[in-house]
Amino acid sequence: MSKSFLREKILCAGLQLVHRRGFAGASVRDIIEAAGVPQGSFTNHFTSKEAFGLEILELYFARSREAIAGTLLDETRAPLARLRAYVEASKGALLQSDMRNGCLLGNFTAEACDHSELIRLRLVEIFEEIRLAIAQTLKAAVIAGEISATLDREAVAGFIVSSLQGAILVAKAQRSVEPITVYSQVLFTTVLK
């Protein structure tokens, strides 16, 4: 097996395992076993578990960027339809894992920020990138006349990111999409009316 193939195998298996068990709940040994690679493979490719954690965050967020591009940034749809599609995509991702995995970004925030400044800072950057995409969508919604021009788009975009993450965590705890459904109803009937 090539070095790059082994590395990719560790990242993919590790991402799935960490998403399922949590960062602390997935030991290096567990990751190696899940990937089916020799023990020394991890240290050959990653300087630490923290470095590995940063890389799986990037892998996960690359997939999230695809969802953002296909929803929030899809200018073939009306702006609020894009935002609604983004929320629905989040709900769909939860349903794929039977409500067990949640969002890796939220999971890492809850679990790793106290132990890794590098991971915490990267999460801040990621959430800001998402907030900016939502703010851009809200600006388009103002231009399209879908929402009021007096809406504080920057603050509401931050609220949307934070409250969606909270709804996802509660949905994961309840093993039900109901918190996201309620969040969506309040967002579109009260916050963005």
C-alpha cells in the first residue's frame, strides 16, 4: 500500500469512528484498528492526535462546504429557499446516522475546545465561514424582497449558526428531528418574517 493510501484510509476510518464515538472516545489504537493498518502507521502520518483531529475536521468541513455550495450559495434558488435547503440538509445528515452522530463541528466544540487551542481556533474559523455564507444569503433575501432591509443580517446569521448547532445537539440527545423542525419553523415564521 502506498503512503498516501494508508494516510487516506486512516483519515476516512478515523473520521467515521470519531464522529460515532467522539474525539476522546476514539483512541489511536481504535483508529488504527478501524482503518485496518499497522500500529506504526498513525505516527508515520500524524505528529499527534491533535494534528489528526485537525485533519479530520478539514475532511468533514470539505463535505460541509459541498452542502453549503449546493444550498446557501446556489443562486438558481430564491435566497430563503437556499437557507431552508441548508437546514433540511442538516436534518438529512442526522437522519442518515439515526440521530446518533450529530454534527462533528458541534461535537468537537463541546468536547475538544478545552483541550486544544488549535482545534478551538479552527472551529471559530469554520463557524465564521458558515456565518458569512448565511449572511450572504440573507443579503440576497433582502435584495429579493424576501426579508426586511432593517434586519441585522450579521447578527441574525450568527444566531442561525449558533441556534442550528444547538438544535442539532438537542436532536442528537432526543434521537428525534423534532428540535430541528421546531427551529426551522421559528426561524422562517418568526425570525425571518
